[in-house]
Amino acid sequence: MTPTAFVERAEGALADAQLQLALSRATGTLGSRRASAFESLENADAVRDAARAARMNAIANLSGLLERFESKLIANGAQVHWAETSEQANHIVVDIARHTRTERAVKSKSMVSEETHLNEALERAGVTPVETDLGEYIVQLSHDRPSHIIAPIIHLTRQQIGRVMEQRLNVPYTDDIRTLAATARAKLREEFLRADMGISGANFGVADTGTICLVTNEGNGRMVTTMPRVHVVLMGIEKLVASMADLDVCLKVLARSGTGQKITVYTTMVRAPRRPGETDGPDELHVVLLDNGRSRILSGDTAEILGCIRCGACLNVCPVYRNIGGHAYGDTYPGPVGAVVTPGLRGLTEWRELPHASSLCGACRDVCPVRLDIPRMLLALRAAAVADDPQPKSLALGMKAFGWIASRPALYRAMARVGRLALRSRARNGWIGALPGLAGGWTKSRDFPAPAARTFQDEWRARRKRRAS
Ligand code: SF4
């Protein structure tokens, strides 16, 4: 998929009525659940501050914490691998699969494995990967891609999911959610029993103890990490917190922000492979620590984004995401967080359009449980993109002309008056359906509000006059 086609993808999404329906229902529900979950949290602001402090501390001390994490993992009996790139990470996992004679692997939800395209690498090596998170399972069955960080099939209606299951699993069509879930559950149970390897991501790694923490609602994470004889964790190097106390505050805000729950149904802590006398757990535990551009982000203006705990809350409130969905962003991480992360991981030159996929309304910053200032980072990326590759001459000239007019108040007022009158003449019921000329791009997919009858300055003057009299 070419990154320069962002506008094309966004236009396609805006024209898809089913997508619009699915998005508005799901993001609305997730957003209101989040709001009530935080209302019931005592000292919510202080907890968010503590979560931010935990993540910012981890980012500021990343190399020291990574060393501590590695030595604890090794002491616990895990094998640690370092991958600089996606290709290296996939190569390491394929190598582990070879030496453990793995033919089938079950996976719990992992955005990092989407980032590295691990499933394709495993398939090329003759290993069959099976996604076990219900949403990811549907994505895999339909050869689709996830479109939301925590709700991979947010773009599908239950009727569409019913049809995917009917076609791919050869079961009778239904759109009853319980029946669909029961069908997937029965199929996946067989997969857990057959798999040689379990592959998971990590919501957090705790440096002090070498603990991997996974949060899930379906219990599949626990099956993936305990049933197969080999467990591989693929995680980004930024996923660390220093201590169990830091993990505690992060968990308090993660589920509330993601799904509106106080805590997810399963919180799994993995520390070691199976020890003598234990009845379950893998014979081997491998942890693959992936950089893939994170060190580059760490040294730049957007290092703060590495504190993201992937809750997805910023997606649900973003007016851009809510209209175009996740696929339009063109890569693994969608929404406001993706607009910062993707150019950081993959390069600003090719992904320069993404920082513009924002109205800079600030809703993402307001809901972010770790208070990441996404609008600031988007502006920094926009500035860097312009500095690297100046805008077309026509745009520079246009901005210059605007600056010239705006710095002459009388002229500006006169032109604003003419413009306002012209726009008001096009308005119907307070809205303009089509703006003229270049401005028409704005009204391609939405109406434009008609200008008020009086300008702010006129209103201000009138009020002052009224007050004075
Ligand atoms: S940027 Fe903040 S709100 Fe968005 S996914 Fe990350 S932690 Fe959640």
C-alpha cells in the first residue's frame, strides 16, 4: 500500500456507508464507557499523573531498564533476543520455530507482530499461525487487517462477521453474537490443543522482576502462554515499566481507557518457563525485544509517544478516525497515535501526510490516560516535514498573500465582509453544501457552517456600546 494514497483511502472510507455505521456505533459506545469508568475512579487525575510519571520515567531511563529487564529474564530462565528490524525479529521467531520443530503456532493479540508481518514470515517458513483473539481471528479468516488498536474488527458489522464465518468456516449464517463467539471458541479450542508454539505480545514488561504482563478479556492470552511447549513474546523495547508499583497504576488506567472496564477479565503475569513440579507452562520461554525505529523516535521531538500504552482511547474521540476508520492510515497503528508513531517508525518522508490527518482539536490529549500531548507532536512533525521538503510554490504564495492581507486590518475586514456575504448567499438552513474553487475539497464529504450574520468584531463593538449606554 503506498503511503501517498492517504487521501484516496480516506475518500473511499468516507463513501462507505456500512463503515460509517459501524464506526459511529462502536466508537460512541467505547467513548461513553470510558467516561463512566473514569467517573468511578477515585482521584482519577492523580492516578493519571502517576501513570504518566511511570511511563515517562521508563522512557527517560530506557537503556538502563532494558538491561535490568534482560538480566532478570535470564535469571528467571527465559532466553532473550534483540532485534533491530522487523526482518530480524521475524527471522528470530522463525529460527525458534525451526529448532523446536513447530508446525502450528497460536497467537494472542499483538500489534507488534502486525508491525513485523510475522504471520506471513511464519507461513513462508511452513508454520501455520492461528490468531486466537476473536477479532484477530475474524481478521485472519477474512484476509483483512485490524483497524483499531483494541477492537480489530470495529469496521465490521455483526452481519458482515456472520457472513465471514459462514464462508470460511462452513457454518450456518447467523448474526447472533453469542453463537458467533461459541463457534469461534469451539474451533480455537482445537487449535490450542494442537499448537507447538504460543506467540504473544506484551502489554508491559516489568524491569525489576523480569515479568511480562498481558491483559485480555477472552482468556486466550493465558492459553497461548501456558498450553504450547514453547512461548515466544514479541515486544517493542518501549513497553517497559520500572516496577510492579508502576505496573499497578498503568493497569488502573489501561482497561478504563480501552474498554471502560475497571480491570480486564484476565491479567496474566509470565515470569519463567515451566519449572520442575509445575503442571503447566512452556518448556521454553523466549523474549524478542524489537527496536524497529523506536530508538530513532527516542532521540527526536516525539519521544513522548513511546509512553503510549495502546489503550485506543484517542482513536474513539478523534473526529478524523471516527470518519475514516483505521485502514485509511495505511499502516499498523491508526488514529492520532498512529499519525505520530508511523512517521517515526517508517520515516517522515514517505508518511508526511499522516500528521495532517488531524483537526488539532485536542480531544486525543484530553482522553489520553498518560496525558500524551499528541497535538504538539503532530505540529512538530508537520514543521519537520515542511523543513525537509518545502511546500508547493502555490501554497507558499497563498500563505504570503494571506499574511499580507491579515496584517492590514481595514483591508482584512473589508474582504472578510465580502466573503461572508458571498458565503451566506450560498447557505441553506444554516449550512453550505458546496464551497467554490479550491475550498470545495472541504465540502466533498461534509457541510460547512454558514458564517454568522455579524462578525465577532461587530458583535464585540455592539456589546461594548450597549454596556456603555
Ligand atoms: S496515545 Fe494515549 S490515548 Fe492514544 S492509544 Fe496511546 S495511551 Fe491511549
